[in-house]
Amino acid sequence: MNFDIRIWCESALLKLSHWLNEHRHQMWPYSVYAGLSAATIVPLVEEAARTGQLAPVVGAIFSVASGIGANLVANQVEAWKNRAAQGNPPPDSEIAAWISQEVAHNAALRDTFDAFLEEFAIIARARDSLQSDERRWFLQTLQQELQALGNLPRFETIFLEEGAVYVPGQVAGSVTTEAVSTGGDFTGRDKTVIIAGDGATVIIGNRELPPIDAVNRDSAVGQYLQYLIAHTRYLQLQGIRSGGRLVHIELAQIYITLRTTRRRTVHDEEQWLNAEAVLAPGERRRLDEMGNHIATETVTVSVNNALSDHRRLVVLGDPGSGKTTLLRYLALIYARDMAEKDKAWTMDKLGLAESDVLPILVPLRQIGAYLRKHYPTDDGTLGHKVLLDFLYETLHNERLLLPDDFFDAHLHNGKAIVLLDGMDEVPDTELRGRVARLLEAFVRAYPLCRYVITSRIVGYVGTARLGEAFVTTTVRDFSLADVERFLNYWHYVVAISDLGVGDAATVRARRQTEELLAAIRNNERIRELAINPLMLTVIALVHRDRVKLPDRRAELYVEAVDVLLGKWDEARGVRELPILGDQTFDAGDKRLVLQSLALHMHEARQKEIEAAELSALLKTHFAQMVSDEREAERAIDRFLRVIAERAGLLVARGQGVYAFSHLTFQEYLAALAIAARDDYVRYTLAYVGDSWWREVILLEAGHLSIFGREKTTRLITAIAEKREEPEPYHNLVLATECLRDVGPNRVDGDLSLHVSQQLRQGLETPPSRWSRWFKPRQANWIERRSAVVNALVRVGAGYWTPPYGEPEWIEIPAGKFMMGDGRKCKAVFVAAFCIARVPITNAQYDLFVRATNHPPPPHWEEGRPPKELNSHPVIRVSWHDAVAYCDWLSQVTGKKVALPTEEQWEKAARGDQDTRAYPWGDAFERMRCNTRELGIGATTPVGIFPRGASPYGVLDMSGNVWEWTQTRSADGGYWLRGGSW
């Protein structure tokens, strides 16, 4: 059998096993590195001595390495071969000793041995074969040796994968966070900064994995906790660099507690008391006017409070809102609480008086694939068994072997928190429903445990919704205070990687934070992006390399991907591992490969890809650039290392599995691939009704708009005009969201006006036909019409006009009408006037608040209305607030604006033809207005009940919110009309 690289690899691994068993504690300079390298060289010596032929061995050497170092190894192998031929073969220990002496002063030789170690994954294999204590010694010793030899950066991810960071060499000294230095390791009050040589990794956080003193480290629980902590310890988005170094950030130290909204039940009396608290004495109403019924209201709470109140929680949020990070953080905190008896992590970080609770983190995208493969016909009745089987198999694939009953006691006794991430990432509707039924069965089997499930909002609909008393919350955007806290820590981490811990880093971080905060505050579009945690991270990345931030989402992703792929490092002459040897392979080339990969994965509806499938896909690209198959394989290996280690865009998610660091990056890169196709419109239209592709389409439109109007206009027009849709108004709403992303100046003609007119027409004339996929129900009808109004608001086409939010006026002619109820009706003359078509919204009132510094409604956070309520009527404003708004609107528009008199209000609602009880007639119909009978329990966007219009076309005059008049009542207050929800 001819000696080739495969035989060499097998022999090297056998030698590695022998070295680990017999020689690993032999101590000479660089003994671990030398022993590992010797495992790759000894098979060459033995093969050459056995056959007496040097050529096959030299050929194998030069198939992996080249240059001076490879020649030196070949020469030395020949010398050892000749000794063996004379009956004096060198022992393995002698070969290792020679390596330890030579590599200390010969960089070319080190490069060759490094190539051998990488080719056969020797270090990772050695690490994985050791038990925890031996593994700790092995990694610590090897890292010290690599640091001293100067080749640590080449292998840094091996240490990060382990989750532990070991201190190379002597610690420079323990100092407070006020100290300043430029190198070494610095231990502050709650963190360690490890700063290695040029090109090394900088770790911000605790030096090692936390001591696991609650259990035996080598016990099943101990190993499980170590595994979980290692996999949740750092921020997932890598590629953060400073001075040529990678910077990895500890999640526990930068985590910002999310805020969520949830519905709670209130009684009329409580609502009345809250509302009256903001009114002047003369404005207050009698409690008996409010009736007596139970309703709900939306309140904002921290996610910690939501956890305290509910043991079964669904957390919904937009892409990048922090849902996955929340679950990783919870897993980390519960694991550390269980591992460290002397620290109450769950109480300190979450405010929960819980201990010894086992965290179980489950990616639901993998559950869906597992269910389809192993249980294709299960209807959910085997839920608990399926999920447990999945857990054991997944952990086994990660080389974590647990007893068959490992989870049982914790689950049965309610001493587990089950964290289920990404319902929306289960790729299709039918499978999502099956996963939901599986989870419900699991909850019924283990009802005492705590459960938290996350999903994008668009993926948690229909059969994907969970019963079993789950409470739904929605993640709120970052507040400006949250943004500032995040940026402070972000910039501090990067600064200390350059300057060390101390005043200099603090000053720089503070200055950079203030500069970026100013940019965010001064640009409304950037501010809208920055309140999303992922987009804020992208903004922080881009800001370090750009003088001026782009203010569109797609443009930010362009810059972020350029940063992560090293475009700006290239411009500054920072070198990285060459992928194609002497051939150029720059950031643009890397992006093209990733675009194709992202589109392939999205078409397959997968967020992860196995290494074999990934390699096969990459071969199609690299085979076009490299003719030699072996060299193409090495180029693929180098590409994956650069993308995973340097860029952080494509990362290992487990044994032989890769994924993009965040689904949004996969969606963005897929969007780029589609935008580059000649048939991009036809291709996109095939996926318009599929929620899995929604973000891709929005990002595609945004990307096209960077390069001109024509292609952008063609795409958005096609979306708006597509007749087939999964639910009413879907395509028009999607087109409007595209327009919002690209801006009105990035499309041709009056496309924004055309789309908004179609939306208004659809809003005012409810559809007579419904798609075969959509069965109209009350909740669907309201939800879809609300989506229309919200879409109109986003493109500035609501029931008002910029720049002051002047209402759309309805003219009421002069004349008499019948005012009053029943027998008390009397004819009243009212002069001609105009009235707003719908109540004043949060968005309109916000313009007034910001222009005048008038106090905002007390429930607005940071003085701004909740983004999702912009199209809802403003509430909790006093009569004096309403008058002040009218005075301001009069000033800026030059028109005399005032609250209506009671007579004006009633004529606008009733008309002049009869004495009807409601704006539409005498009979109450609950689908014509938002009142308690409809059961929504909250305000709705203005104008979504066109069938409730008055004879003059005025909307929302019955229900939704009470409306002020300028007419005083007998007791000195002011009349309110219209009723509320």
C-alpha cells in the first residue's frame, strides 16, 4: 500500500494516543507542543525506515507544508531514516526533544509543525480525549508554550471552544480597574483582561471557568454544567477586533436586562383611578359613569419580573431583539448558580429565590428536524419521550455521555428550567404545530418545571401557539439608557484591549460612547435601528471604522459584513491567514461564497449545516479557483478558519455542524444572492407569502436601493400587485414595509403614494373575497386592518400630513340637527366647521411634545410613545393637555384649531337627518367599533372600523377612547363623548 496523507493521519493519531498515555508529563521546554508535533513526525520516520524509500514520505510532507521548514523536516527525517537503517532508530522521546530544541529559534520549522497539527486536528483530538483535570493541565501548559513560541493566534479558537481561558506566563499583577498598563494580565474587581502578544486573542471576563464546588467536577452533573457554561459564556457575535486582536466579551458582564410587554387584568375602578390621577379637579368624572366590567391593559415589565410572575412564559420579539441571548443568559446564570454554592446567581441576577435548578437549553429548529426524521407520525402524545431522546442524542454527539436517567429527577421534582429557543425557526407551519403539541405534552409530563420559549412574532401564529397556561410577553426595544449602558461597556472592552485596564481606557470608552450616542440621537433613522440589540451591535462595529454612520438598515449590514470579513483591516495592511496562497482572496470574494451558502441554507429552510454538506458546497466554488483537488480542500479549511475565527460570521455550533452567528446575517447574505440574480423579481415573488422569507425580502429591497431606483421600484411594484396572498392586505403591507426600509427617494415616481392609496382603499372597503388559506374571523379581521393602518403610518400616509401631523379634516356643513337622547332631543343650529376624521394619535401628539417640551403622557417611556402604538389614539392626556395641543397646531399651521363643542361633536357623529343612537344607525353592532363587547381589551389603531363611520365619514366616534370637548358640564368639568374600549 502506498504511503499517503490518509495513512499518515491514521498513524499520527495512533502515535498521539501513545504519547498521551506514556509521555505527556515528560518535562522539557515546550514538551507538550513538541510531543504533539512528534506524533506527526514519528510515522514518517518509521515509514521511511521500513521501506527504505524517502520519496513517498517527502511527497506527503510537501502536500501539507512547503518552504524552508518543510525542507528541514524532510532532511531530518532522512537523517533518522539512515540511523534506523544502521540499527539505531531514534526513540520517540528523542524526536520530541529535538523538536523542543529547534522550534524555540526557528520560525519556519514552527510553521511547518503548525501545519501538521492543523492538518490532522491533533490539538483538538488530544483535548477531547482527556478528562477534565488532565484537559485543564494540557490546555494551560500548551497555551503557555504557544504564547512563548509566538504561534498562539493560530490555535486560539481551540481554547475558546473549551470555554476556559488560561493565563500564560506570569501574571503582571492584581490591580484595580483604575490601573493602567499596556500588557500582561490584569485582574480587576470583577473581571480579568488577558492581553497576549500581537495578533492574540483578548478575553474580557473571568480567567477560568467558575469553580464547580456544588458537585464533583467529573460527575455527570459537573460535566454537564461545565459544558453548558462553556457554550453560553461569551457573546455569540464574534469578529470584534482591536489592534489586530480578537476581542471576546463575557455575556454575564454586558447583558442588558430586557423589558417586555404583557397583558394584565384590571377592573374599571383601577382604570378610573389611574386615569383620574392625571386630570385637573374640574376635569374629573364620576366613578359611576365608568360602568363595571373587567378589562385588560398592556404593561411594561422587566423580563425578570415576568419570570417571577409566570413559570410558563413565551417571549416574542423582532429579529435581533435579544431572545436567544436571553435564553443563553438564563442558562448561564442557572448553571453558575448550581455550580457555585457560595454565590446566589439566580437571586443576584434575576431576583429569583431558586437554587439547584438544572438549566436545559433546547434549539427548537433541531427538534423539528429530529421529529421529522425519527417520529414522522407522532401527533404529540410522545412529547416527553421525544424531547428527552433528542437531548441525550444531541449531548452524546457533543461527546457528553450522560446516564439514561440524568434529567429525570430534576424534571419530576420541578428542579429544572427548560429553555426552548426559536419556535419560528422550525421551518414550516405543519411541523411547527407538531413541535408545539410535543412541547405541550412535555409540560403535562413535567408540570412543576419552569419553561421559557422564544419566537419571532411572525412565527408564533396558528397551530404554533401554545396552550397549557403559557403567558405571552413581547420584548420591548432598548431604551436610550439601555443603549448607553451597552455602548459604555462595549467601548470599554475594546479600549482596554489596546490600553489595558485604567483611566486611559475609561476616558477613550466614554468619549467614543458619547460620540456614538450623539450620532444616534441626532438621526431619527439611526435611533430607530439602535433600539434593537443586534442592530446596536452592528452600529457599534461599523462606527469604529466609519466617520459617518449610514442610516439605512441594509447599508449598515453592508458595512458590518465588510468589517467582519476584514475589509478595513485589509486597507490598513493587517494580515490574516492566506486562503489561496499567493492569489488574492479579499472580503468581496469571501462575501460571494457566503452569499451562495446562505441562499442554499435558506432554500433548504435550515439554520445549521453539517460539515460534509458544507464542504461539498464550498468545493464547487474553490474548484473554479484552484485546479488541484488537495489544494482546494486546504483552501476550504483555511476559509472556514478565517470566517469562523476572524470574522465570526459562520461558527461551529457543535460537533461537525456550522451556522451563521445570527439568522439575520444568513437572511442578509441570502438577500444579496437573490438581488444579484437576473430573475430576482420572479424568484422573490415565489416567497412573498412565506414568513421564513420576510426578512430576506425586506433586506433585498434595501440592498437594491443602494445601487439605484429602477430594480428597487420593479421589485416593490411586483410585490404590491401580486394577487395571490396568504391573508388580506399581506402583499400591500409587505410592499409598504419595503418602502419604509428604502425611503421615498430610492424609488421611481409616486410608488409610495400608489401603494398607500391602495392600502387606504382596502381599509375603507373591506375585501369581498378571502384567499383559500385564510378563514376570516373577528381576531384576524382586526389584526389585518391594524396592520394596514400601522403600515400607512410607517410611510407617512396616515390620517394626517407632515410635518406637523395636521389631521385629515372632514367638513361639516352649517345647519340644524337633532341633539340629545329620546324625548330630550331638540333642534340645534351649528355653523359650518371641520373636524378631524379620526382621534389624535400617539404619533401626532409626539410631534407636539417634542416641538414644545410639553410633558408627555405618564406611561410613555423616556418621553416617547411605544413604537407599536404610533397609530393608536393618544391616551392619558388632560383637558389642558388637549387644549395646549390645539394651540400649538394653530400656531404651526396658521389655522384656528380648538376642541369641538359638545354640539359640534354630536352633529359630526349623528348627522342632520335623524336621531340615531350610534353613528351608523340605531342598532348596536359590535364589529363597527372598539368597545367592551368586542373583547379586545385595549385601544386599536384609529380608523380600522370604516363601517362605524358617521354620515359625514368621521370615524371612531363610538368606542376606542373618550374624546374631550370644550363644553363645561353643570359641575364645572368638561364633557367627554364617544365612550371607550
